[in-house]
Amino acid sequence: MTEWLIETEHLAKAYTLGPQTLMALNDVSVRIAAGEFVAVMGPSGSGKSTFMNVLGCLDSPSAGTYRLDGLDVSNLPPDALASIRNRLVGFVFQGFNLLPRTSALENVELPLIYAGVPAPERRRRALVRLADVGLAERALHQPSQLSGGQQQRVAIARALANDPKLILADEPTGALDTRTSVEVMKLFQAFNAHGITIVLVTHEPDIAHFARRLLRFRDGRVIADELVAARVAA
């Protein structure tokens, strides 16, 4: 029996802009199994970023149902959503979102602080995750002392710090050159091979080819749900 990590049913998200109502998501029903690697594509304004925000419990739907790891999170209060985010979800962004005046190690420790993990265990786990992304020797470097690719690897280590079931990556290679983008995508494939579910938003077809499945959005709807042809394997 398939273990669904993500289930949305008739999901909708509406925003009111003056006298107008914008449907950012409209009747989106998607299931993503635990351990899948899914790319999400679509033009600007297609709803893919809103979809990512709802999946990450950063926003709540206006209508429909969203179940994450079997729990209906559609109408939970902000504190409950924050707890679920910290426990189940790791985020990777295009702009890295690292704290500039703290070390790589301290950046990776952040979600562990929010989770109440004691300092010695925080440090141990953060060092393990930095080693996982090949940056153990850079643990005490600040972001300004790291290349863009190294900063993104720190961000990936931070996303993995709490051993999440789901990684959400929003244009994670958008600020990187081609070679570094491939290195980052190979890291995602490696962690996916160890069972972590990954959902990745991208504008780049070559980046989408590192995933196994592709969702295409347009006008707030899923217009295609297909396996990736000619998948790039690390």
C-alpha cells in the first residue's frame, strides 16, 4: 500500500486585491508518495510558489484539504503549523537565506534551537550535516567567506538538520552557475536516495530532469502530471 506523504484534495487559495479576487490555486488534487522526487514548473503567476507555501505550512488554503504525513493541516492555527514545519519540513531557497554574521555551523544549528535541542547535541548534529554536504572544514566560516555553491550547501545542511521527511526547494539553483547547479542537484538526488521526499520548484527544464516526476502548473491548476523523460542520474 502506498504511503502518501502529501495529499491535497480540491485545494484552492484565493487572494483579495481590492475589488478583485485572484485564484492562486484552483482545484488542485495531488498525491506525492514518501520518497518521491518531484519537480514543479510553470510560468510566473501559475501558482507553483503558492502551492509550495501551502505544502510547507507557510500558508493555509482557502478551500480544500491538505494532509501532510496523514495529518489534516488545512485549518490548523499558526503555532501548530510552525511546530509541524520544524518537525517535518526543511526549506531551501534561491537566495540561501543564511544569517550573514554567523558561522555555517550556527546557521545549520538554527532549526535545532527552535526544536529545543541541547547545545552539545545541536553542535554534533550540525557538524554531521555539514560533513554530509562536504563542508565540515568550513564550519566556522561566515557566509561572506563562502562561494554561492557553498552557501547553498550550508542551506541544504540546515534544511536537513532536524531529519525532516520533506525538503521543499524553491529555485535552489537560480543563483548558481551550471556546474555548481549540477553539484547541488546531485546532493538532492543523494538525499532522496536515502528516503527524503523532495519537491522542487524550478524554471529550468534541465534542472527538472534530475527529478523523477514533473507537475506543470498554469493559472492555478495542475495541467500535467508526468514522469520525467530522460532523467539525469547522479
